[in-house]
Amino acid sequence: MKAGYRERALRAFPAGSNGEYGIPAELVPVLQRGHGCRVWDTEGREFLDMTMAWGAALVGHAHPQVIEAAARQARDGANFAAVNTRSVELAERIQSISPCAERVRFVASGTEATMLCLRIAQGATGRPKVLKFEGAYHGQHPVGVTSMLNGKPTALPGSDPSGAGATWVERDVLIAPFNDLATTESIIASHAAELAAVIVEPLHRCIAPAHGFLAGLRAVTQRHGVVLIFDEVVTGFRLALGGAQEFYGVKPDLVAYGKALGGGFPIGAYAGRADLMEVVAEHRLPGPNYVWSASTGGGNPVSAAAALATIEVLSERDVYPGLHEAGAQLRQQMADALKSQEEVAQVLGDGPLAQVAFSRQPVTDQRSWLASDRAHGRAVMLALLKAGVFLNPMGTKLYLSLAHDTKAIEEFVGHFAEALSATRKSRPIEMVSA
């Protein structure tokens, strides 16, 4: 008997996964197609998609304008590994949207974009260290996963190398608590002479920045000549067309993009101040203060054409009010379901993003997130997966797209309430508002 795709996936991939989902073997789905906010697996099961390619499919799966633009370009060549008409047009479009983007370069993923931002900051300043916030994810490179997994809790600003595969991060990566401006300012001041950059997700996973936190980061980094990097791989084109820079009103020195920019196609971009971006210019080779940067797939015309079409879709009137309204609806209805089930929980998020934390105390940073009942959260997520909701059961974000209408949100919340009931713990409850 021919093996099914689940068995084949389990033989081909570690844990039957291409990364992070952590789904039990008997539940692993192999997806075959997607449309709008739904996906179907090889066994014919239909899922309401609440991960949307980890946010890459913000316009929905197989959006006709995006697919048509990519297909039309593919007929003229998929990749040249060189500047092309579509990449020039896309770079100019990003410059018109992104407040800090005086110069742009393309790569193939958000991981590469954040990595290049960090290298540029180190090359331009000649300083070795970088600061990130505890719990933040900035891609698959060592700095990106440092102090994210909590395998070796440390006294700040010491870093936890768990999952990084590189012990050197303990020497060169400083860690600060998100939303604690006073502590962060103190760490920056103490290490300014060797600190090249501060990198931050403006919306830290699903935790909103406290009032004045991002503006305070901008002020302290400018005061000490430290490069401020916004990792907008998630927030870019999602919170506003100009991303978190526009939404929160703070302009960094460098910015990294990915995910939603490509409309589902692989893409990454980094951009920023002209003087900083100049360090990757080849006429400076071999240095000093030169940073090598080249990408075989970066700026390929198919992904660039898809990105241009995506931006056009996102530029339509009422797109962002609609996304924010949908996100608010989702978070409120989830909160109502939690309250009706008398759960100890709160709903996090901003814009078209949401996350539930089973905690009595407000979640404002990584340590308060770690204090939540994450085992219960995983049980709820697995119950949702069994009920036909595709998501990441490791407790990460719920992503909405333009394809999620009121009916889809109500469908999800119905499944959410059933999952809460199926996994409910018998204990007295207090609901904590987000």
C-alpha cells in the first residue's frame, strides 16, 4: 500500500515539519491548496487558516491580482540575480511608503533582512555588540533566536544562547526587557562605546509597546550614536501601509521587511538612511567599514511583481480601517468567550493580530508571558487544530487577512469557545482585560 503524505512527511522531515509547528505525528497535515482564508490538505480536510503562512498571505491565499502579476512576469524570466525593471519599481514604491527608506536592497527572506541590518550597523559603527529584547524573534540567524527560547534564563543584560547554535552570542548580544525604558536606557548607556545597534519588533510578538517606549528608544539611541533597527517583517504593511513607523509615529535608522510584502511569495528587503546603507556599496570593497551583501534570489522579478501587486491591493481605500476593525472584533469576541468560560486569560495584539495568554497578570514582556499557563494554551490550540482551524499550536500569533470576514471570525470564535470548554480546568477564575 502506498504511503500517505503524512507518513511520507514524517520520513522526510524532522518531526514531519519544515519548522516550529510541533504538531503531534498523528495530527500532521500536509497542505495541498489554499484560497482566501482557507486551506485544504491531502486528505481532503478543509481548515479555516489562522496562520496565513505566518502572516505572509495578508491579502489572502491565491489573490488573483498577485497571482496574475507573478504569472505574467514568470513568462519573461523568473530570476536574473541582478537589478531588473520590477525590482527598481518595487524599490521606488517602498521608498515612497517607508519613512526611513532612503536606500533599499532586496534579499529572499526576513531572516536575511534583519541579519543584514545588524551587519550594516556593526560595519558602519565599528562596534561589535547589539541589543535585542528578551523573547523577540528576528529570524533564523544566531542573534535572531538568542534569548527567545528560555532554555538558560539569565540575569539581564546577559543573553541565553539556547537554540542559537552559536555560543558567541553570550559575548556580543545584550538583552533588555521590552517595555522597560529605564532599564533599557541604563543598559545602552553602560555599553554605548561598544554597542552598534538596538533591534526591536515595534509590536513585540503580540505585545503592544507601552506609551512612549518606542519614542524613548529613538531618543536614547540617537543620544549615544547607536543605530536603531525596526524589525518590521511582521508589522510592515500590516499595521499601516507605512508599517509600524507610520502607525506608532517613530522613525528608525534601518528597517527590515518580509512576509506580507510578497503577498505569499518569498521576499525580504532592508532599507534605511543613505549613509548607513552606503556600507554595502561595492566601491568600498574591501573596506574598512564595508559589509558584503548579495542575494541570488533577492529582488527576483516574480517576487517583485507579486509585491507590487500586493501593495496595490493594500493601497485600496478602507483596507487598513477594515483590518483594524477585524482585529478588534476578533480580540473582543475571544475575550468574551474567555469570560463566558470563566478562564484566567487575556487577549493580546494590535491591528489584525491576536494571541491569548492564560495568565492572571498583565503580559507586558517576555517574563510575564513565560509566567502564563502555556501548557493550557497549547492544549487549546491543538483542540482548535482538531476542529479544523489551521494554526501554530506552539502558542504564537493568530493572523487575520483581507479574506477573513465577519463570518470567518465568528466561525473561529465558535471553535475557540468549544476548545476552551473541551480543555477547561476546574478552578476559580478571574478575567484580565487586555
